[in-house]
Amino acid sequence: MADDPQVAGLISAFEVRITRVHVHPSLLMDGHESRIDPGKWQPLIMNFQKLYGVSNTEIVPSRLAEIAEDKYRMPDVDRARLAG
């Protein structure tokens, strides 16, 4: 698309890394200091300019939720916590 003068310079790709997140304690999963409870968090999601909610019902259990977070977390997360 870069060779199309109508869109040249209009498309960008970038990567971001979130280094800090502030979460209200009422949204945390019971017994965890760094996990958000999806049942307590009801985000609005915009899809094609329409807002959708998230159901209270879990459709498929998450296998990832069974693993301790530090086992799959990238090492830079701990470095960012130490730097903050």
C-alpha cells in the first residue's frame, strides 16, 4: 500500500508495552493481588462504532487461569516493577 499515493503515510504499525496498570481493588480476584476478576469487571467494547457488554457467564474455562502468573509472565514485567 505504500506505493498508493492516496494512502501513503497514513498507515502505521507500532508495538506498545504496558509497564504499569492501576486497578481499583474492588476489581481484583479474591486472594490475588495482580489478577483482575472478569466477573467483577464489566467493560464496554466498541466494535464497528457499536458498544457491546461482556456476559456474566463464562463460556469456556480458561486453562491459562490455572497456571501461576509468574510462570508465563515476561521477565521485563518484574524489571518494570523494580524500576517503579
